[in-house]
Amino acid sequence: MSKVGKVPVAIPDGVKVAVRDGTIVVEGPHGRLVQDYRPDRVEITVENGTATVTRRGESKEFRAFHGLYRSLLANMVHGVSQKWEKSLLIKGLGYRARLQGRKMTLDLGYSQPVEYELPEGIEAEVPNPNEIIIRGADKQQVGQVAAEIRAFRKPEPYKGKGIRYKDEIVLHKAGKLGGQGAG
């Protein structure tokens, strides 16, 4: 039995889970998420405040879908009840972020500021010019938006300048040792 797949998903108060016609619909205080699934591979049942995923066969493919759909369901329930969150830090002299409505403006050392339009379902907060917090109900979308913003200026290994995740560790390189003027 899959270690991930056999754990039931607890459904908190205020969250509704509906499973029909190969679709999972999760509604809660922070939104509504829809996910297709393979009813020929797994069966999803909702009763007594929990959702359980059981597989219909024992081959490798059935086992893989078992854990996958249980994780997707758990992520959807968490997202509509509490929201997902990713934090980004900006390091570098003159590097900063500003938020004007749904548009984020990033000064990252280029000749022009980079403008990024936030997609629907995503909220951003800039508590200070060197920190960005991204929130949303869909875990995949929150991670994608954070990755797109980080890609504008990835952290470089010599000085550490750029945009990084809050918990990311950037390994620094030594640089040139003994070039012109050394000694």
C-alpha cells in the first residue's frame, strides 16, 4: 500500500469536496479548485469529514496514481482553507520591488524596470522593497508565479545578487584568486 495514498485527507469545516464524472471540486473560504482524475485507476470517496483514495489495481501505474491523486486532493483542501504561500528575497544594491494594483515592478539592474502582471487567483504582498510574498489557493500556480519572478534575475554565485526563495541557500564561489594586481 502507498504510504502517501493510504492516509485519509481530513476536510476542515467550511470546505466542501465533491467527486463526480472524473472531476474533483473543492470549495472553501479562499476559492474553488477543480481537478480532473482517472476514475479507471483510483476511487475517491468522501464521508464523515474525510476523503479517502483507493486504487483499483496493483500495477505500478495504479500505485503511482494512488499517491498522486491523494496529494493533489490534500493540496487542494489546504489551499482553499488556508492558502499557499511562497516568499522571495531580493539582494543587490538598488534592487527592489513595488506593487501597484495587479502589476509588480521590479528594479533588477537592467536598463528598464521589469513589469510583471499577476495572474487571476494570485495575491502578492511587498512588506518591504526587498521581500515579495505570493499567496494563492492553487499550490502549482503559486509555485509557478514564484519561479517566473525568480527567473527575472536568478541569484549569482559570486556576490549573491538576485532574487531567491526565502529558504534557498546560494553557495558562493571564491572568484579570481591572483589576477592582475594581486600580490
